[in-house]
Amino acid sequence: MKSKVFKTIDEQILILKEKGLIIDDIEFAKDILIRENYFFISGYRHLFLKSKNDRYFINNTNFTEMYALFNFDRQIRNIIFKNLLIVENNMKSIFSYQLSKQYGIREKDYLKASNFTHSPEKQRQVNDLLRKMKRQIRVNGSQHSATSHYLSHYGYIPLWVVVKVLSFGIVSELYKIMKKEDQEAISKIYNLSIENLLTYLPILANYRNLCAHEDILYEHRNQKAIADTKYHAALNIPLLDGEYIYGKDDVFALFIILKSLLRKEEFNLLLSEFSYELDILAGKLKVIRINKVLDAMGFPVNYKEIKNY
């Protein structure tokens, strides 16, 4: 297997130019490559290549266009991240309220395995998750002002405080092991089915990690597709072999999820901020059209209409 070798910034510039990329300002390109990482920047080249099998750039592709797509991805990643934090905070509040109401406010009460599903095939998952929660409480509890306050003054930490030190991944897993009546009470708040919420949570946790680590977002695909929604039909998204071509395992699927979980005004602001960044990118693209970016993200051209439903 051929191994990768270190390339200097000058060598990286030469490789890009040999593949047909126009670089008008060498010093600007060098500064971007040293700050942002060549291999990460090159992850945005796909839309500018002549074909999937041709490693050369479309004629007249400029470095500034590829960087504009990189910067667009960064901006929408930041926009999506702050909305994921809203959803995360909401869910932590709702989950802790439901479990505290049902099982008590002390760790010895709400962390009992008997409070969760009694399904035999999920008992290992229940025990593993409770161990993870206890470990996060132990490791992070003394470092967080709210948790340390409750520990020092009351000798225990209520769940509505504990959730502050739990990762979104743990919170996502928590819903899976709840009793059906608890799952149902929570799903009703969002006017969603239990099955849809079970699908949505790991997708949200995955995108949260992706955003936090500045991974490429715009062409990300989820491992599991979401079920068809009223939005797919309302937007007249085309079908291929009986499946909608957009909004299933792509970034638009994430927007559909957020449409279901955010308040109306929060989602409309998200949509407005996204559209603003898309317009900025459209003004900087020359060799490809903005619809090619939308297609890569899984967005129909009439995506803005989702706010009307």
C-alpha cells in the first residue's frame, strides 16, 4: 500500500496548480494552507473537479472559490452548532424533568436500573449507560460550579443539574433505555413518535460532534436515513426508485429534524442565517452554480418553503 509523505507548503501549492487550480495570490494561498491544513482544504475540491474519476479541476477554477466553499461550510457549521446546543439544552431539561418527576431527585433514586426498560436484551445497555453517567458525575461533578454547589451544600446532585455535565451522546442513549411511558411523555412534547425521536437523537449527537471538531459538514451523510415526513411531500421532493432524493440522510434531513425540535422563531432564524451565507457563497462562485452546492447538501431548490409548513 502506497504511503503518504510530508509535503511542504510550496509542494502543496505546486500539486494544486498541476491539477489545474488557478492561484492568483500565492502568499494568500500559503497562509490559508498553513493555518487551515492542506488535506482539510482539499476536502472541498470535489465539486470543482471535472468528474468523479478525473482528479483535475474544471477549467478556470480559482483557489478563492474553493476557499469560499470552505468558509461557507465553517459559517453554516457555526450556525447549526448553536442551534444544536439549543436542542441539547431543551432535551436535557425535558429528560431530567420527566425522570425526576417519576423517580426522585437524588442519584440513589433516579440512577436505579429498575427505573428503565425491563427488556432482557437491553439490560446490558442499561447497566453500561448508568455506569457512564456515574463516571461523568464523578469526574466532572466537582469541576462544575452548579454540581459542586449541590454536593457541598446538600450532599447530592439532582438530575436537572447532573445533565449539565453529561454529553449529548449520553443523553441520546438515555432515551433509548427509558421505559415506554417515559419515552411517550417526552415524544408528546415534541409532537413526534417515539420511533422518530429514537432515530433523530443519534443523528443530532453525531452532528454535534462533527460541528465541535470542525469536520466537513456540507456533504456529510448519516448512517441511518430518517423516515418520510410531511415536508418531503409538501416540498415535492423528487423520488428515485420510490425514495426521496433529498432530506433523508443528508444535511437537509438535519434541517427537517431541527424544524421538528426548535421553536418556530428559532428555526426561521436558522433558515434565514443559512440562506444569507448561501447567498454570499453564490456571489463568489464562478465555475459552478450554487445549485450544485445545494445538491451536495441534499437541499431542494425550494428549501425555504419548509418554514410555511
